[in-house]
Amino acid sequence: QMQLVESGGGLVQPGGSLRLSCAASGFTSNVYSMGWFRQAPGKEREFVATISGGYGSRNYADSVKGRFTISRDNTKNTVYLKMNSLKPEDTAVYYCYSNPYWGQGTQVTVSL
């Protein structure tokens, strides 16, 4: 059974950092592209970052470029999203994605 499980969300102050993890099971994650999306209350789900299979090229939404970094550890079948310089507008539920599978989401709240 193919599954994606996120962890690492929480409450952080503006300017702080968090690292999200997405553990994949039931398939070899380094073969496939994997990504992060997020959905804030009352808004559409939006793309955040993706890392390709194989070579591992990365793409980011303009809103997170320079602050977020996507990476993967093939030995752990896990993809990470390191988030620095967090802003209140980064508050959302963050979802891991590898077509056609979605994780359950992890809440990130940026607030004083």
C-alpha cells in the first residue's frame, strides 16, 4: 500500500524555522517527483516546491524562493521541506504529494 506521512509541523514565531518530513512507503520515492503543497483557510491549495526523481532538480513557488529548501534522503525514502524566515502568510496545512498520492497534511502556524 502506497502512503505518504508528513510530520514536523507546529507553531513558530515570525522569522523562525521548521523542517517538515514526508516519509514514503510502498514505493521507492527517489524514482518519482515529489512535492509540497499548502492550503490556507479559505484559499485554494497551492504549489510550494517539488524535487524530481533521479537527478533531483528543484522548483519553488516565487513566494518561498530563497527561504524554503526541498531535499530528499533516499536511504530513508523521505523528502524534507526546510522552511526559514517564516512569515504569518506561510500559515497553512502543508501536504506532501507524489502523483497521484497525497499525505494527510501537517499544520504550520506562524504567529507571535
